[in-house]
Amino acid sequence: MTASATKPVERQLPTDEARELLALTRDLADNELRPQASEEEAAAEFPREAFRTLGRSGLLGLPYDEQYGGGAQPYEVYLQVIEELAAARLTVGLGLSVHTLSCHALATFGSEAQREKWLPDMIGGEQLGAYCLSEPQSGSDAAALKTRAVRTESGGEYVVNGTKAWITHGGVADFYSTMVRTSDDGPRGISVLLVPADTPGVSGAAPERKMGMKGSPTAQVLFDDARVPAERLIGQEGQGFGIAMAALDSGRLGIAACAMGVAQAALDYAVGYAKEREQFGRAIADFQGLSFLLADMATAVEAGRALYLAAARRRDAGLSFSKEAAMAKLFCTDAAMRVTTDAVQVLGGYGYTQDHPVERYMREAKVLQIVEGTNQIQRLVIGRTLTR
Ligand SMILES: Cc1cc2nc3c(=O)[nH]c(=O)nc-3n(C[C@H](O)[C@H](O)[C@H](O)COP(=O)(O)OP(=O)(O)OC[C@H]3O[C@@H](n4cnc5c(N)ncnc54)[C@H](O)[C@@H]3O)c2cc1C
């Protein structure tokens, strides 16, 4: 068995263009991501070039307007592209999702002039983004953030001081979509600044030493008297928390799609192994006890995919989708944790070694239950919409 032995998922796609995009993605995943994923992850190598390739292939701005160089694709297509990439290498699938998240504020709440000026470079492939909300003392309670932006007397700049924590692409991104405090008025005192990474006073700390997804740098981003032009304020002062939460509604769908990619990869590997491995004189797949495990794994993957696609189609239709996105993130990431753990079980002792990718999938699935709002926070979001 090798990590490349996966069979394509037969997808329901709305257009021929979408089918071509998925075929292109699959090709890229098979040839440029999957073969070196295990080695590069073990060595914590960030695949920067892969993101340039995504940009050149038109895959880095799929949900955004063609006017700015985007692909104008519905979310149901964009998310399935993420799923395929995540199945090959989570660092890239999740990286694309985070990059899209970091463009969301400008694309959705920026002025026309701001979009024309910055968006084409951000989604064109040369630039990579990061989304800076969390801080060392404020994770789930994101509105308690302290990074402070003070407008200069002339009004032309903000002076930013503070520390952002856990930032995906921290230290390697080209721009930081940064939530800052512009007044002490709780969530209403938060604003968004689009900060170029080469701004003097902005720096990335050493990457965290993580359990998995080691190829994706996660680091603190430090702001030390960083002067950011006031024209880089997105939306109005005080609108930042709403802008950040709106981005997360969409971002959570990306995490759900990543989860199903990792789960599908684990399922495919487990099925292939079970057909080859023999015990008691027959393939272990022939034992009902084991095939029931595989059946439950496959059912979880199908159910998760259907749930995130249903939420995406609501978004594409212009309906509310916040609750559904939280449900998809919760269900898909919990399902991925279960499926990847069961994949290790299917391989027995071999599953517990680094000779097979399933232990990596299990470590990768874990982080998806934590990022972009832990699954406890998703339950809070869902519960509130039920009882409000
Ligand atoms: C690999 C990685 C990448 C990340 N990337 C980014 C990024 O790009 N940008 C960014 O801004 N952040 C990022 N994060 C941060 C992530 O969003 C936070 O870790 C997450 O929101 C949880 O915050 P915390 O770690 O401070 O945990 P805490 O908020 O301290 O939570 C600790 C525990 O308490 C639980 N808890 C907290 N409040 C409640 C409550 N009200 N009810 C029930 N349970 C509760 C949580 O569910 C959790 O189990 C990343 C994190 C990781 C690990």
C-alpha cells in the first residue's frame, strides 16, 4: 500500500467548468502534493511553491469576482477543491482555506477603490495571506483581544502594538488581515487593518512545535509600533468584530471540507489495506467485524460531505448559513477524528507506525476540532440560534 493509492471521489458538480477545475485539482494533488506529503510534513517543510502553483492555476481566488482575477465559482465547487487538496496534503488544503479567509474582509467589506488596488495581487498567486484574530489570552473569547491600533494626530496612520497568537502562515505570509482594538467598547471597539507583512515593526515569532500539520507554520505575529496607513482600514472603525465573524462563517465551511478530505484519504487507505492484509487465511476485509468498521467510516464521510455541501448551497443561494456552517464544522471534524482513529485500528500495529500515513491523518484531524472556533464553540453558536 502507498499513500497514492486513492480512487477519485465521484462528485456531483454543477457545470463542465467545475468538472474541469476538479480534474485539474486532482491532477495537481496526485502529482505535486501527495507523493511528498509524508516526508515534507515530517521535516516541517512549508510548501510555499505549491501555493504559487495554485495561483498560476487559478485556484487561489476561486470564490471571488472575476473582475479582480477571481474564479467566480460557487462555494460548493470551491469547497470540493479544498477537500481534494486536503486529502493529498492538509497543509495545502487548510492553507488555501485560510488564505481565502484572509481575503474575505477586503473582498466583502472593502471599498471599490481598496478592492481594485489590493485584491488582484492577493488572489492572483504571488501573495499569501493570514488571518490574525487570536491572541495569547483570547482564543474562544475572541472579542477580548487587546492588540491596540491608535490613530495618529494627523489621521494618516495607525500605530499598532500587540501580539497575535496561533497564526497560520505567521512569519511566511505577505499580508495580515488583522483584528485590532481601536476603542475600549468591547466587541464594538474592534476594527480590521490589512497589514503588509513587510511593515516595519511587524514580525513573526518562531513557529509552534505542533502535533501535526507541521508543514504549515503556526506562529505569533508581533506588532511593535508598526505604522499602518489609515487607508488600510477595512470597513468602518468598530465594525471589525462583525467582519471577522462573517469571515469565520465561510471559513468554517473550508475546515469542514478539509476534514472530509483527510477522512476520505484515511478511508481509502484503510480499504486498500484491508483488501491486501491476510489473517486466518483470508483478507481481513472479508471479516464482517472489520467490514462493519469500514462501512461506518464510509457512511460518516458521505454524511459529512452532504452536510457541508448543503450549507455551501445555502450560501450560494444567498440564504443564511451561519448555523449550518457551524453544524458542518462540528460534524465533519468530529467525524474525521473518528474515521482517522478507526483507520489506524484497521491497520493494527502497522497503523501506529510512520510507515503508513494513517497516524498522520489522525494527528491532522485533531487540529480541525480546534481551529476557527473549537467544537464547543460551534455548539454554542448552534445552541444560540435554536434558543434565541
Ligand atoms: C494549528 C492552529 C492554527 C490556528 N490558526 C489560527 C489563525 O490562522 N488565526 C487565528 O486567529 N487563530 C488561529 N488559531 C487559534 C484557534 O482559533 C484557537 O486555538 C481556538 O479558537 C481556541 O482558542 P484557545 O486555543 O485560546 O483555547 P481556549 O479558548 O482557551 O479554550 C480552551 C478550552 O476551553 C473550551 N472553552 C472555551 N470557552 C468555552 C465556552 N464558553 N464553553 C465551553 N467550552 C469553552 C474550548 O472549547 C477548549 O476546549 C489556530 C490554532 C491552531 C492550533
